[in-house]
Amino acid sequence: MNKKIMPIVVCMLFLIPITISAQSIDKERPLMMVTYEESAPTWSEGDSWTYDVSFSGGTLDVLGFELAFSDLKLTVDSVTSSEYNVNVEGDVTGEISLNKFQIIKGKITDTTITGNAVYSTSNIGIKELDVQIIGKFQLIPGEFVIDVTLSFNPAYNIIQWPVSVGEEWNIPVSDIEGNLDLTYAGEKLFDDVDVPNILGGQPVKRTDTQPMTVDAGTFDAYKIEGVYEDIEMYYAADAGNLIYVTVVSDECNLEMVLTSTTYSGGGTPGAPNTPSKPSGSTNIKTGQECVYSSSTTDNEGDQIYYRFDWDDDSDSGWIGPFDSGAKAEAIHSWSSKGSYNVRVKAKDTADHESSWSDPLLVSIPKSRSYINTAFMQFVENFFERYPNLFPMLQTLIQRSRL
């Protein structure tokens, strides 16, 4: 299959992990090792993401299309230590025209996409795709069936874990192998067409973190954009996936919006989203009471309980319930000096628990007088052990103790 056709087919069939398929890799840069504030998300059985997608373009002056995927839903069917098996289903509408003069142009009707995909748990990269599109073309009687089977080596992933604001990285190159079958009105038009190709190689960068509102809600999202190509993607940790994507290229224009999700944040399916990193004082004294707060949302709108872990063998217990999105507060003090990681998790009224939030580091430093006393004790012990070293300094220290 032509290298310009293959990325379009891939985009059409599975928009979430491969929205920026490569046309070439002549702009490839050395990969940069960077750090990121979020690790790769953990998906659980039953987690799902539903998107509305508009997709238009053409190729080789032969094919033009304007398609809409409504309620394109991805659902985690099963989880192993290395793989997520994800069900794919949705409805497809739109128009297809043959050749640039649009001599033949018609709508597709009663069209659906179904199948499954396999992701890597380590980087949320797609490893395998097996889907079927069944529908009707308005101008020609009969049903068409497109079967596509693809494998990606290595698993194709857009986001490099970890990354940080201002950093650039190259999307890793992945080889694609597979085949495509097209049947129309019971006749095989294409049979076991090989589809070798490559994806990746483009440099992208994360520019900032900002609130992003989509149909599924408002999320703190990480904006990732192409260095050369006209690409914008927004990844939200609370959604565990991309929430908005727009791509403009010579071959296609694409817009994808998250409309709903049941992502549990690695917790129980149906649980509230992972709570925000706790807010509160980070440099305090022993015995000083401080207020710490966090919030999250529940996709079903259930009320939420919170439990703060103080990292000193104690926690707040479940406090609440609070309305979805409302801030929860808890008070704590520490009796010993040191560093503590404060984190929080949530559960809804049906006892579905989220995963733990990112930790807030709280430091209780030792007092200056303690440090000075410890230092002087160390110096005295040193001179007692080596009495003939630095006699003048030893005399001065002894006098300072009088």
C-alpha cells in the first residue's frame, strides 16, 4: 500500500494512539532524555473513553473523504502484566468522493467500526489492531466490509514517559506490518493486501500545562505540539488519555474531542478520578497544625470521600462526603523532624476507590541550635581523637565554650 495511503487508513481506524503518523523521518533529531511530572497512566478493566471525531482529506488525487466518528468508544476488556486488551466500537457517517473532480460522490450510511486493540502497559503504546468496518455506500447497492489487521514493532506511542515543559523528543519509529481486505457486495476487491510502513520520527514538545475544557469536563492538561507539523494534543492525567487532538496536514485534517470517560486512575472501575496533589504548607515546625486540601471529580456525579496519608503511620480516615469537584480539607501536625510525603485518595458512595494522588513533600527541618550543638560536639570529638592537629584552632574553640 502506498506510504501516503497507509497513515490515513491508520488514522481512520484508530485515532487515539496514532494521530500523528509520519510521512517521512528526514527531520529526525537525537532523542532527549527528559523528566515528566506524571508517569504513564494505569488502566483498569472497565475503563473507557468515548470520542467524537471529524476527519477529512484525500490522497493521490483519487480519494477524498469527509467522515465523522460519533461515540467512538474504547473500553479496556482485560489486563495482564504487560498488555491491555481494548474493545473498539463506534458509528461512522460522512461522504466519499472518487478523484479530485468528484465525478462520483456519495454518502456512507449504516456504517460501524468494531474490533479490538492491544496496548503495552509500560508506555500505553499500541501493539496490535484488528478492526472491521461494515457499511453502505449510497450510490452503489450492497454492503462493504473492510478488515484490517496491523502489528506495531515496537509498540507505537506518542508520549515519551517521562517528559517536562519545554523539552522536545522524537516520537519513536515503529514498523507496521499487516493486511487489508475489502469486500463490496460480496465481491473481494482487495484480498490480503500487505501494508508495511513506518510511523514516528517527528519531533514534538510539551509547551505548558493548562486547564482544558472538553465535552467530558475540565481537566488539567499537558499541551504537546509538533515542532514542524501543525499538531496539538492535550493529555490529561485525570482522564488517563488524550482529551483533545487537532492535526492539519497535506493528507488529512482531524479533530478529536473526548466526550466521556469512566477512567478510574488505576483504582476500582467507576471510581472517582485521581485526586489533585495536596496543597498546604511544606516547611513547618514540629507540632504545628497545618491545613491540607485536595479535590477531584466523579464521572457519575457521586459524592466523594477523601483519605489523607500523612506518611507517619497515620492518616485522616475517610472524611466527607463532598460533592464532586468540591475541595476537601484535613488538619495534621507532625511530632518528629524529617521529610514526609502527603498523599490523598478518594472513593465514592459506592466504595469505588481511586488511586493515590501525587505526593506533596513536607519538610520539618532540625532547629539551628540543634545543628550548632551537633556540629560543636563533632568538632570536640575530632580534636579529642587528634589532639595535636590544629592547636591554635583547638584553643579558640575551647575558649568559645567557656
